[in-house]
Amino acid sequence: MYIIYLFIILLNILIYLIFFHNKTDDSRFIIEGDYIYKKDAKNLSEYSRFNYKTKECVNWVSKTICNEILSSCTKLKPKILILGVALGDMIIHLSNKRFDFIITGVDITDENFDIVKLYSKNTTLIKKDADIFVRDTNERYDYIICDIFESTNMPNFIFSYGFLNNINNILLPSGKFLLNSIGSDKKKTIKLLGDIFNSNNVHTKTNNINTIFIVI
């Protein structure tokens, strides 16, 4: 038994040395202690970051969304769609909390997919524009998370009728949609989401920067 434990420890050290120790100057991310986060978001108060030892996300938005899913999901093998992968902290967190989560991550770039693959399970990663993906896919999901940003700006299509209606079309009847936003008009967005998703149950969770809209 001790030999197995020793082997696991040595394997983790080897993975760290191969994939990360010699890549601290990689333009994509920075490693500090046990944490990996996107270098281009270093000076933001919220950024994609995770603890590569515990496989848990750190920032408020990611933790809030993950906790919302983990606390409400009783279905076996739920299908989760995450639009906007970034460094993959939510994917890594969720896939390591429950082995039966079936997660699809969609991002317009695949520059961080190697990191996500290394630390996640039961995950499919797709390089594609999210707007096109939700229009064309035939899959349906129990949870859909929209976390799409260009730096700190949200693309205009996020609040378009077409995009949100396409998400509604691929969300299962008992499903839940979670939208991370910055600077959006809360009352206007609640009404928009309520109308498109035909739901009277749209609530929010807010910190000093972000608002997460949750549609049930």
C-alpha cells in the first residue's frame, strides 16, 4: 500500500515537472504556489484560476456557479454545457467533484485545452464559436453555463434573442441556465431571460463586480 502511495506522489511530481515547472514563462498562464491562472487576467479582481492539487476553482464566480450545480443536481449522469472555457477551472472543479458529470466545454480558442484535459474527467472540448455551436448542436443539456468574455467585455451576441433562444432550445425542460455578466442592467436582463425562457423563476447572485443570472 505504501508503495502505491509513493508511486502516486512521484507521478504527481513528474506531471508537475513535465507540464508546468518548466513553463512558468508560458504566455498563457502563471503558476504561484499551488495555483494556476491566466496571465492576461493577473491584475483583475476576478480571473480564471484553480488549485491544481485540490482540482478546485478559486474565484467567486466559478465557485458560486459550481456550488449551484453541485447543490441542486440529483440526476445521474447530468449533461453540462460550458460556453467559454478559458482556463477550465469550472470544468476541472465539477468533473473532479462528481465522476458522473458529462461535461462539454466550448471555446473559440483551444489554447488552454491541454491544461483542461490534464486535470478533468468525462470532458469533451470543442473549438467553436459559442453562438454557432448552440445554433447547430442536436444535443440537449441539464445545465448550460455562459461565461463568455473578451477581457472584461461581453460580446454583444450574448444578450441577443437568437443566441438566448437557441440556448433555451437545447436546455432540457428541467434544466437550468446560468449566465455570468458584468455591467448588465439587472431588471432588464431578468425580464429578457424570463420572456425567452418562459420562466417566472429568474434570480441573481451578485458580488461587487459580477452578476450571475440563474434561470430555472
